Amino acid sequence: MPKEHLKAACQSAAKQLIVRLLEDPSTFQASLEACTSGISAQMAWDDRDPAVAQETLWVTNNLLCRISPDGAILNKLPSLRSIPAWVPDIFQPWKILEEARCKRERAFWEGQREKVRTNMGNGPTERSWTKTFFTSKGTLPGVTDDTEAAYAVGMLAVIGSVLVSSPLQSFFSAMCHYPEWQVKAQAEVDSVCGDRMPTHDDIQKLPIVRAIIRETFRWRSPVPVGTLRLPDASKPREGVPHALREDDIYNKHFIPKDSVVFALEWAMNMDESRYPDPTSFRPDRWLDATFPTYREPLTHHPALTGHSGFGWGRRTCIGQDYTEVVHLTLVSAILWSCTITKKRDRKTGREIPVPWYDFGPFAIVRPNGWELDVRPRDGARGKVVGREG
């Protein structure tokens, strides 16, 4: 799918997001998730219905609970899988819930696929991942039938919603903890864009914005891939396991076939030899030649593509370009139009603390809720967003 189609969708979504953020900052996390789910629904099915974005979120959240070690009870007590089939379901409420979840997920994804099929039959339609399947049927590697296509597109929509929104939520946390970087980024956006809203086409001229996004992914990875459960809440608690198909030797360590291995993204991001002062949010590590992560030219670096969180080799994430376009568009638009600050207590006037590291328990982690303020930078920009949105 041409990148221009995604750029246009993100630009429109950014304007709607800013309106929601300014109307009610207390729901910023829900607004971010609705925004990213709306973009993924448009890419997946050319569907702009907010109800479809919300259903995508429902499917995503319930699927995450099912597959996360800290989620469904079967993941905590695997022995429950050995209960004989003749035991009535009334004694296995988790089974009833999972069957209902699967039924609702399948009905949604297959229903969206059929909606696209119907719309295509009624006349010309916009591009979508599902339309690509129908128009390329028989030529897409690995996709053998309509059901597989519905699930493949549905999973892309899932990843494009919560996994993309998690770093955006961490960006809001970073701006509360490190407001000096918000000021620097706003000055950069102003110098490039002036009184117009930034677009993805400006991004080569916005290295500070790109550095903030890249540092957010390092500082608070959406998939830290840690150990299964740690009592210390400052450490990641979930992981995505892999298994070796044959014996291997890594850094002189013998790893036998069938071993379960975790690629610990958190440890990579906290490697002091590569990231000095690793626990601090420091976008300058991508902009200052004295840091080992600095690369030139700054018109292209730093970039999200190639970040270790997307994986490597044949298993590398196919959504790197998608993620980069969404984040660059939304973050630059937010910085141009809004100022994010800690919320002040109405009675005392004191700032309400923002948690340093307080994330949910699932495989894709998201910050738990906190209070903040989002204010328009000036009335003129608010009018631009309102008029264009």
C-alpha cells in the first residue's frame, strides 16, 4: 500500500486527536488508543467508523489477556489444561470465557472482511489491506484462504492499535518528567513549520522530534520481553518466548535444542556501554557526536527503522515503516499544537506526581493511568486544528 495513503490517514487522525486531548486531557490514554485503532481500522478495512476502532481495541485487550503469562488463569496454572473433556463447562468458567472471546473475535474479523467484499462489489473503494488480499488472491505468499486472510489482517490491526499507542503514552510521561525536551522540540517544529501544522514531509528537518521518538522506544519499550514475573515493579514482568530448533552456541554458552529463550529487550536498552546513563530519558544521545549511538546525516538519523524492538532477520516486524509514519505524524502535531504538563492539585496548587515506571502486566505493556494537563499553545493553532479537523 502506498505510504501516501497512510500519511493522509495519520494527518486526519492527528487533528481529531488534538481536539480530543484539548477537550478532556484526563482521557488522553483512551484518546491515543482510539486514534491508533482508528488508523489501523482504516488501513485494514477502509473503515472510519469509531465503533470499529473500539471493537478493534476490545479484541486487542482481550487477546493480550489471553496470551500474556500474567493474564488468563490457564497461563498461571497450566495444569488446568489437563482437565478431562467430560468435565462440565460450568466448572471451567475460563473455558466459557475463551470460547466466547474467540467467537466474537472471529465474527468481527470475518465480518469486516465481508464488508470490504461487499463494498468492492458496489463500486470503487479506497485502498486497504483486505482489498489488497482480494485483488491479489492467489499471489500473496502464506495466505491460503479467506479465513486466514481475515485473521492476518485482524492481527495487523491489533498490532497497529495497542502496540503503536503504548510508546505514545510513554511520550506523554517523558514530556512530564523532562519538560526541557518538549521546549526544544517545540522550538524546532516552530522554526520549520511556523503557523501551519507539521506533516510527515517535514520530518527530515525535525531531528529533535525524531530523537525524542527513538529515545521513547528505548527508554520505555512497549515489549520489554522481560522475565515472567518479578516482585520489583521497576522491572519488566512479561516476555515473548522463543524456542531453539537445534543446539546452538552463543558467546561461548551452549544452548540445547528446545530451550526456551527470551530476547531481553529491556537489558539491551539499558546497556551502559551503548547507552550511557541508560535509565534517563536523553534524546541527545541520538544528536550528540560524543555518544556511541550518534549517526549522520541528521536528516535521516535517528530513525525508528532498525530499532532492536522490531526484531531481526526473517522475523523482523513488517510494520516498521507504518509505526514510524504514525509516530512522526502524531508526535510532531502534538508538539506543534499542545503543551503537556503535570497536573496541579486544585486545592494545594502543587504538582501531582507522575509515576516513574508503573506499567500494566501484559505482553505489550502500557503505562497505568495518571493525571496530566494538555493545554493549547495558543488560540490561533487551536483554531487551525479545529477548522481542519
